[in-house]
Amino acid sequence: MATTEHTGSGDLSRSMALLWGTGERSQRGPKPGLSVTAVVQAAVELADEEGLAALSMRKVAARLGVGTMSLYRYVPGKGELLDLMLDHVQGPLDHVPEGFGTDWRITLEAVARGSWHLYTTHPWLLQINQTRPVLGPNSMASFDMALAGLDGIGLSGKEKATVLVAVDNYVTGTARMAVLAQQSAAETGVSDEDFWAAQYPYIEKAMNRGDYPQIAALPADTFTSEGPDILEFGLKPLLDGLELMINARRPPGD
């Protein structure tokens, strides 16, 4: 899944104006009720269903039942639209567990699971270079909500931000593999069963020769873990390591 787009590829000042509510046009439009929000929602639905490569102003307009040129009254172009789409889906968690915002571990677990849901629900997010994020109100609120759960545990501002980046990097990598696995059969036309069956005779011969004893000794269920299981397995030691650092900084007897 190659990175095909990047944030801020359009007119950044126009994106910011639209994100922060100063760029919404008046109600004079080619279709009553059409708005920036409606355009963005239609674009998200299109990307969810057909992938980022299918995203175009023409296809979004067709989904809304208007002419392509009508969209430019609301959004200047695809680059700005992409910035709006990202902020649209990257808002605060809808449902938070008890302890979120007061217990750092519960907070980070919820953030990680929320990111997993986000990436697997909107796989096109994994194709966008977000190393220079365009900050809108939803993404800012999400970041602020996560930071609140890291208060009072002895981390500096830089450390808090780095912890959140580390968790997101882990989730992103895990989600990317899960999404790619789901897409492989559809994109190649070869089922998982046929893919592995084609390799089996060759691998079996190598195993029987004793060329790879460690691999041969693996139990039959070694490669049966699903994406969510892999996520949870790796998340625990990641947070365990952070807990060791936090505990080491606490004053004796605290």
C-alpha cells in the first residue's frame, strides 16, 4: 500500500479557512442544502468504498447529483478536500471506557484501539503522508483528549507527544498489514488458500530435508493470529515498558 497523497497539497490557507469555519460559503448554491460538510462526507464515503485512487471532484459531484464545477464553490480542489476529509474522520473517540482521561494506560489502550478502528474502517488513510498534518478542530480535539490522559505521570510535553506517536506508529504498521492482507485476494484474484497451496509442495520438501529446523518445529497454529489479536499482543509490552519508566520516576513511597 504505497503512499500516494500528502497533506497540505492544495492551498493551505484555503484548507485552514474551511477547517476553522471561516471559508464556508453562503447558502447561495446550485443545490439547496449542499455544504462543505456534505461534500466532505460524500468524498469520505467514496474513498471508503472505492479507495483513494478513485477519489476525484467529478466522482464526488456525481455522488451528490451536481455538476463538477458546482463543487468548486465549496472546496477549491482535491488537495483541500483531502485535508478536510482527514479532519472529518480523525475526531475524538465516540465511546470512551471508564477511566479514560484519568488512567494513562486505559487512555492509551483506548487511543490505540480507536486508531485501529479508524485505519481499518478508512483504509485510504494509510496511503496519505501525514508527517506534516494540517490541523483542524477535530484532530486538535482528539490530540487534546489523548494528552489529558497523560497528565500527572511525570512526562514532559515532548515525552507525551512522543508516546502518542509511538503508539500510533505501532497501530499504523499493524493495521497496514491487516488491510493489505484483506486486499490481496481481491486485487490479485488469488485466494489465500490457493496462494499457500501453490507454495506448499516446495516448502514441504525443504522442511523434510531438515533445512529449516526452527521453522519446522513451529506448531500448526503459529500463523493463525488475526489482526486484532496481533494488535493487543504487541500493545501490552509497549505499555508495560512505558509503565516501567513512569514507575521509576515516582518518588519513593508514592
